[in-house]
Amino acid sequence: MNLVKNLKKVMVALLTVATIFTCVLAVNTKEADAYYWDKPVEFVGLGAMNVAAYVHVENPYAVVGTEVYIQVENSAYNKDITLWYTDRSNNGEWHSSSKAEYVKSLGNNRELWKVKVWFYGVSTTKFCVHYQSDTGIDVWDNNNGNDYNLADYPANQIDPNTY
């Protein structure tokens, strides 16, 4: 009987120590340092737009040439930043743009990049941004799952010289 009582006391003591140890670890766990800005990639605006309208009686549309500006975290030297889009010419399929070009450093470990692209049809064009690096970052900015609609941003033109 004494053996059972002693085993119970030992078990209670071990559980108490384990609980305290777990609490201490949970309180002292240091989270990863984050930059002041916690998004590795973000669409920030469009440059000036070049528009050519194709007027057909049955099916008029516009072709829009623009530069899409993207802010990224400078966490690696090698980065692949592309725009994925679907427009009138793609029949609902998504396609990748050419790779983005570096524009300038923004400080605070951020960089500005741009993608030159032509979209066919303003009201039908949707896009999102994909960012991959050789350090393992693989993230998307897709407007919180809603994708960006080109028709929503004609007035959102930015000047990279003053950005």
C-alpha cells in the first residue's frame, strides 16, 4: 500500500515539474524577428498606361500596356518575381509574365521591382504576384484571395522616382 502511495506522490511531483517546465519554455520562447513590414511581397501600383482600343461591333476591347510595381522583402540575392494574369486572350487560363526588373532599394530591407506587361481587355483582366527566392521564400500576393482587377486601378498610378 505504501508503494502505491509513494508512486502516486512521485507521479504528481513529475507532472508538476513537467507542467512548470512546459510553462517556462512557452514563456521564454523567442519568436522570429520580423521586419517592420511583415509582407514579403505586395502589389503597390501601376505606372502610366498606354491604351489601344480595338473597336469591333460585336466585340470591342482595349489593349493596355503598363508597368506593375511590386514591393518585396530583400531577403535573398536571387529572386524570381513574376505577375500571373488572366485576360481576354487567355480564355480563363492563368499565364506568367516575364520576370520583374529591379528598380531601387526602399530602405528597411525593402525593394521596388516592376514588370512590364500588356493586358488584353481592361474589365476582364485579373492578376496576382508571385515571389520566390533561393532562401526558400515562395509567397503570393493575390489580394487576400480575391485577385487584383485591372479595372480597379487605373487611377493608382505611381511614379517610381518619388515612391
